[in-house]
Amino acid sequence: MKRLAMRFQTVILIAALFTLASAGWAFAGAIEVYPVREVVPGLVGNGYTVVQGDVIESFPVEILGVLENAGPAGDLVLIRVQGDVMERTGGIAAGMSGSPVYVDGRLLGGIGYGFDMADHRIGLVTPAEDMLEVLALARAGAERREGGAPELSQRPPLPMAGVVIAPDPISAASARSIVEDDVWVASPIATPLAVSGLGPRAMGRLRSLVEGLGFVPVTGGSSSDLTAVEEESNELLPGSALGVQLMRGDASVGAIGTVTHVEDGAFVAFGHPFFSKGDVSYFASRAQVLTTVTSISVPFKLANSGAALGAITQDRSAGVGGVIGVLPETVRLSARVKDQDREKQTQFQVAAVQDELLTVPLLVIGALEALDRGIDRIGEGTGWVEFTIYGDGLPDPLVRSNMVYSQFDVAAESLVEAYEALLLLSENEFQDPELRAVEIDVRIEQGRRTASVVKATPHSETVFPGQQVLVDVALRPYRENTFTITVPLDIPDWVAPGQTTVSVQGGGFGFGGLLPEGLDPSFQIGWEDDEEEMDRTRAESLDKIVEDFVTRPRNNDLVLEFYPPYGSTAASSPDVAESAEPDEHEHGEPSAYAWSEASADAFVDIADPVRVTHALEYVVLGDAFFSLEIKAPDETLDEAPAESLEDAPDQALREEPPRTYDHLPFER
């Protein structure tokens, strides 16, 4: 067993260390650094942290030694914390990341790591040399400066038997069962993420998003101001509690940490990475610690985030850095939800940070919370939805309205298209849409307003290109009497002769809103349909992506469509018309079947159907089909030619009940 323990002596705790967040003291401005190369066991210093409120308290720190090349940024200094403050907190708490440690009045660095399920008085300090590099990047916006690590050869060995790194708690438990008692075993634990303003469902969505990134959401508090800047932000001090926020407003998501050093309007904090993403743009805010909770696993702080004081611009291995007085780039979400049954309207606003992986999920989580607040229930309902997406990279705002129904979760179903639109824009391969704002208006009632297609009957089963055929469509609303409408279907003059099948169905193709939110893959964050992805890659431009999305049929559209017979060509296109010369008989007369006899190069492969839509006040479900025979121009019909809509009797045109609901857009 001792041999096994000795084998782990050189294994350094990185993944097994938990990330902290909050604390400090007060040396602002230029600071003298205590170099790691001068560190020897037995040195005594002082650390600074906030245990409650915004009062910075000090505690003694004993230096145990240096772990060479242990951390993601280089060396880590092993320390033991002592004193009354640590007795009250139970040791180093999640929430103390970045707490500055000074030796002989010089900054040694910021506390960045601690042990899980072990002695919480033992932790690791990220050296000031590494953290000040992050500060320089935040202040100057420059690339990380190059430079070698300080000389380490004269450092004494650590006074410990060894450290075992386990990738997960199960592996850690197995390791503990076989190593000696004096060998420390640790495993990674998630960083607390303070969350306010989210209900159980939205919190569940957030948890599924961030758990894979090493975070666990915990309840916190936050200012509801979107962009108000702290007027006294110049009082930010080393040791002050700091919020790093991804979303602000009526809901808030962010980590609580501690400022290590402040200089020339810039600061560095945490002593470890947040997401380790390099150049970033997150909110930096004040934080107030409510209390520090002792725990066998890991003590932790409960805190509220306050007013924004600046922006986090750097997320590096040695910590996060930012600037005071400048806010980050954000995407604003404004949601208005009206509960038709209670005649109650709810407003909701948040600002989410600009991040290629986080922005869209955060906006959807915020919108889901807005709808859950607005109707205060989960279940069946019909919704009328309109959303507008603004972006500096868009030629015009993307505006889309639709009608939805869900038997299980109308709130989630109301957001499916908005989520899809945000994904289309953010993941397009043509240009950055530079998203700036999203507005969502939703009206929801608990009733079911759906109508199923019962039957579709054409007035004529044969038709020439360029003619119009009338189609009687019988629809049965849910638990109401069947009614019939007559819809004209135009046959383009470029369609080739032949048989075709016409489908009659809803614009959502009968599937919208019928699955519970938990089982509906279209609302799973990160889910992408393979066929849909293929459609995106066929797009010609971002403008085309937007056009196709905005103009596609809606759930309440009755859609009649067919695919033209083989050989059809879009003759209205000049390029096609010039090349699509029909073959001729030997006497020079055009062939009746010139469409199919022309060379393949002269015709366009018709990938899209001929489509007609008719808007209803119902979400249309089900489908019906019928066949049409399209005749060649010189053929004769065996029956009467198709009549036009103008020629049909008035009573046959529409037996639809009068509409009782106004369409979007909403009154503003």
C-alpha cells in the first residue's frame, strides 16, 4: 500500500480541486509582488475575505510549500488558513476564489483551490505573477505576454505523503479504499452558480446546460437593473466580493468570487478560470454575502449580486480580469405574456451576455421563465405568438407570428419557433447576425382550438397548366361541427403533364404541440435535426435563411401542395426559358410532350412543391390527399373544365364560422 501511495506523490491536484468564489481586502493601485521563487515553508501571511455583508475580514495564512507546475497557469502555493474567521466558516469556502494573500505586505496571490471531503483549512494560492498577466490583458486588451516561469530548482519538498487525483467521485471513493490515510484523495466538484428569478422548470433547463461545464446552480439574489452602472465603482477593493454574471434583469445567473487586485481601472479575481474561454464579455457586479454555510463536503457562501460595475473581458487559467465602468455587449430579451383566461399581463426583461455557446440557451431559459410566470401553470392550451429578433448584421428584423397548441405544455410549445430562429441565425455559415434584442409577445388560453382535416375533394380531377382548380376541404374543430371551405389551387403554366398527388394539411404538418415538453426533441437545448441541418447548408445566404423561415407555413395555415410531375421547368426564369427550347416534329410543329422530350440540361429539378396556404383560426391537424391529372396543352378534357373561384356559387365558397380572435401583431 505504501508503494501505491508513493506512486501518487508527484500527482498534482488540479481536476480534484474545487473552484471557489468570493472574498478580499484592500490594497488598490500598484502593488509589490511576493515572488514564488522566494516562498519557503513556514512563512506566515494574511488573507482577506468577506464572510458576511460587505465587510472584509483578515485571517492568518501559513505557507506550507509550492506545488511546481500544478495549476493550469503554472505553480500553486500550498497554504493552511487559521483564525477566528476560518473557524466560523469551517475553512476555505466556495465563494472565496481570489481572496488575496499577502506576505510581508507583498501580494503572494489569490486563493483559488481547496480540497473536497478533506481538511477545508488547506488550500492553494494562484501566484500573483500569473494573475497580474490577466490584469494586464484586461487593462490593455493585448495578447497574453510571453515569458518563462521563474526558477524552481531551490524549492523544498512538500510536507505531505502524496496527492491522488481522481476524475470523478466514484473513482475517488475507490482510491480512498486502497491508499494510506496520509495520502490525500480528491475529485472535482462543481462551481456554485448563483441564480435568482428562475422557477423550477427554468432552473432545471439551466442545470442541464451548465452541469456539463462543471457548475451547479444554487439560489441567490440579484439586482433587477439591466445595465445600471455602480456610481461608486471606484471603491472596488482587493478582497471585495465580485459577481461574474451571464444574465441580469428579472432573472440572474452568475458566479460569486473575490477581487484579488485593482489597478488603473482594471481588476483581476478568482485565481482560476471561469470557463477558460480567453477573450470574453460578461457582467462584473458588486456582491453582498448573506452568510457562509459550513459543510462537511465544502463550505459555501450565499450572496446577492448588486449593480453592474463593469465588464469581465478576460477568462484565463490564472483568473478572470475586467475593467470598471464599461458594460459588456449583451442581447436583451423583452417578453410580454397575456393570460387570456385571467386577463392578466406579465412583463419580463433580461440581458444575456454575448457568447457563442451560452447566449441562445440563456435567452430561451429566460423566455421560458417569462411564460411560466405569465400563465402560472403547466399544461394544455392554445397560444398566439409573435417574436421579433434584431441584429446589426440582419438587413431587417426577423418577425414571425404563429398559433400553437399543446396538450401538455403550451408555454414550452410557444417558444419552439423562437428557439429555432435563434439557432438558425447564430449557427448560420454566412455572416454574424450580431444579435442585439429579442421581443416576444404571447397570448395563451387554456382551451383547445384545433381543427382536423376530414376530407378534400377537387371540383375537377383533370386540369391544364395555367388553370385553377377549386378544392372543397372539410374540417372538424375539436368537439364542434364540421365545416367546409373552398380553396383555389393554381396550376402554374410551367408544370409538365402527368399525374400528381395533392396533400392537404396544416402548416405545422400535424405534429406541433402534441408531445409533452419533456419529450419534445424540438425544445431540447443543443438538439439539431439532421434533415433540418441539411436544409440550412443548402441555403444561399443569411437573407435566404431568414426569408425561408419567415414565409414558411404556420400551424394555423391550411396548406395545399403538390410536387410537379417529372420534366416540369420554371419557365418564368429567363435563363431556363432560353435553354428550354421544346423538341419539334419533323414538320416543325411543337410536340405535345415537348416538356418531357427536352434535354435534361434544359430543365430545372423542381425541389420545392407548388403550394397554396389559407389562414384559419385553428391549429390544423391531420391530412387528406387526392390525385390530379395535368393534361398537355393540346389534349382535350373528358369532363368539364375546372371552374374559377369567381364562378363558384357563393354559398359553396365558405362555410367557416366567423372568427372571434384577432391576429397578431399585438397592440403596442
